[in-house]
Amino acid sequence: MPERPSGWAFESRVDPSELQFGHFVTRLDIPWSETQFPLQGVLIDSADKKRWMQENCAWVVISREHSPNQWMPTSRLPAAPDSSSPRRLRASRSGKGKILEGEVNAETLNRALEIHNSLDSRIRDLAEQFRAGSEVDVDSAQSVVSELASVLEEHAAALVWLTRIKTRDDYTAQHCINASILSLGLAHALDWEEKKIEYAGLAGLLHDLGKLRIESEILNKPGPLTAEEYEIIKTHTTIGYQLLQEEGGLPDAVVQAVLHHHERPDGRGYPQGLAGGAIPQLARLVGIVDAYDAITSRRVYDPARSHHDAFSVLWKQRNQQFDGPMVEAFTHYLGWVTPGTLVRLSNGRLALVLQTGEGRGLLPMVRLLEITDAGHRLGDTLDLASQRPEVGDAPVRIAEVLPDGTEDVNIRELSRAFDSSPDLA
């Protein structure tokens, strides 16, 4: 029987000085999100990229599968240093903001579901009030956002997992909930003071409610909008702002964020064409989160795209459509994958990401999905970091980051049936 190829036939961990043009780097000894390279990896095609690797990394991993240059260095480095190494600690203090860390388990997910259900109920009530033109109970929204902010740090991974719930028939309400959670997370990552973090969550929750006063025929049009229809859509920022101002009781920063979350640093946004620092800080934050959740959601005129696709759009448009430093902080915070991200593994299996954070990079903890007659269910846990490339067949890796809802995976139902299965595949 022929000898099975080892993992080193597919990947090599080497000193950065061994890199050559045409090598594709997939892992580093520092968190991938702390680099300026695409999250999927980087092709070494310039002296500047190799120099950056040498100056910032103790080791890198080359993927032979993705490298045009098939030469692999014969010298291999030992296993990666543990996360307590001085280099890793310095990387965590890079000044780019906090990283989303933590594992989703039954306890944190159940608590997050309680808060999520309460938020869902409040936003639906607000939506009905906006549609009917009746008095709006913003105090109720403020109280639930305050509760959400108070548990954010302990339950952040589970809350971000729940932003992967995408309800096709109630996009606006679900989008506002997701924007609230992600706005809180980004504000926390930026180390804003407690009051401003709550403002961020509230602005995320309320930013699109003005759309509820726009005719559904336009809002839900499956094809391209006419110029006139687009101008009507653009009025949602002003409508929301006016309604909230009339209601009163909200911080001015929140109301201004509702008005200005579609302004752009290059001055080509709306409603006032503000540019750069003239755009309120909170509006810049909500604008990034709004775009990210919209891109990763299925809408009547656009299919859902993956976490990576959304980051690609944000990154390419930083300093033009989106605030550059905030895009970098958001990318750093969520990382290569987030809890709840649906992925396809290199063995063809579908899985949901359970645990991310500093030191894991491209190797999160995942929960395998099983296919049954009733649909998908959660199976065993697999720690990709434990799949050693030095032993046996090629280690299991993430082959593809998928859009939410691919193959009808229902994260809401899976969340309700979640258990803390300790079984490791």
C-alpha cells in the first residue's frame, strides 16, 4: 500500500526568510485580522510583501495547493508557539481595537436568545407604531438596548451568532436587530465609554425605521429601482430623523446617526453630502454595520453574500464610502470568521463556527452539521487547531466561507436546539 501523504505535502510552516515569489501564505503566528492582507490569504508577489512577513512574523504557513510556485523549503519550523508567548501578547496590543473572543455554548446562547427575543418583540412593536403613525415607545427600545449592552462582553460570541439569523419575510426588523448587536460590538471594540456604546446599539436599532413609511411596492421591488424610486428610498433617513425628533427623549447623537448613516467620507452620500470628519462619528459606525449586515442578508433584489464578500466590499470602499479606521477596527473585531458563520470544510462537510479569537486565526472551533429527514441538526464539535499537518492525511481546514442560509441551513432552529455536546470529532 502506498504511503499516505503527510500534511507537509500540502502545507509548510517556515521562517519568512524562506518565502519565494509565488508562495501563497494561509497562516501566520499573529492574528490574521491584524494584517492588511485579504482574509483568505496572500500571494507573495512582491519584495514588499516578503519584507512585511519577515519584519512582523516569526513563522508563516505556505499552502502548496494555492501556490503557483511549488517549491517548498526543506527546513521546517517546530509547532507554533502557544498564545502566551511575548510576540502574541504584543500583537494583541496593536492598537487596532478588541477582538471578538469566546465560545458559543448552551448557557451563553440561551441567555442571548432571551435578550434577542425581547429585542425582536420591541422592534416589531416599534415597526407597527411607525407604520401606523401612532406614538412611538422609544423608552422600551432604550431599556432593552441597555440590557443588551450590559451583557455584551460575556455573551458577545453568542449574540454575534444570532446575527446570522436571516428572516426573508421580515428583513427590516431583523436587519435592525442585527445592526444593534453589531453596532454595540464595534463600539465596544473601539473602547468607547459605556454611554456611547449604548447610543451605538440604539442607533443601530432605529437607523432604518424610516423605511417603514415607504411604499412596500418600492421597498420590496425585485428589480432595479428607477432614478425616481431611488430618490424615494433615500428619504428614509430624513423620515426616521423627523419622526424621532418629534417623539423626543432620544440623545441627539442617536437621532443624528439615523439622519446621516448614509453619508460618505468622499462627500457622495445623502441626505446632505457631508464629507470626512463632518459626518458624526456614530453615523459613520452605523453606516459600516448597516452595509455589512445588508450584504450578508438575502434581499428581494440581491442574494446573500458571505462574510468574506462583505469584508471585501468594506475594505475596497474604505475612506470613500466608509470610514477607513472604523472598517479596519470592524474587520479586526469580527475576524476571518465569526461565531455562527456557515462554512464548508475541506472534507466536504458543512459546519458552523463556534469559537474564534486571538491565536485561532484560520483554525476556529466548529460544530459539524448532520443532514436528517427533518433538515440539518448540530453534530459533533471539531477543533480545527488540533488537526496537525504533520500527521496523517491533509488536515481538515475551512475550504469555503458560505452565505448565511446556504442549503437551507436555519440558524434560528439550530440555535433553539443547541446543546453543549462535548464530543470531539
